[in-house]
Amino acid sequence: MNPEDLERLLTVEMPYGKYKGRVIADLPGNYLNWFAREGFPKGDIGRLLALMHEIDHNGLSDLLTPLRQRLRS
């Protein structure tokens, strides 16, 4: 993981599926868990989904709060 990936979680939108258009950081935990069970897609989206799953699963979502605030300003 590189630091830019955390910012990308807040800017890259899910390109398909039930949550198409929602930024990856805002995807619900059960959706991320489904990918963890079924397999993450290949490529950049899969890598970001796996990272967000780890953050969510370990209760670290608050780490994104300062980045969210910075991106809003």
C-alpha cells in the first residue's frame, strides 16, 4: 500500500454493480465481505476493494476522516 491509495479510496467510484458510482470508502462492509469471500476483481479496483475491506474489517475507517475533511476543503 502506498499513501496515495488511501486518498484514492475517497475519490475512485465503484464502476459497476449495486453500488456503481459510490466511492470505495463508502461501500458497506457486507459488500466488501462478499468480495473477500468470492474474490476481488483483478486490477486496480480489486486492489482498492481489498484495501478498504482490510480497513473496514479491522475497524480502522476513522483513519480516513482527516483525508475526507481535507478533500472537502
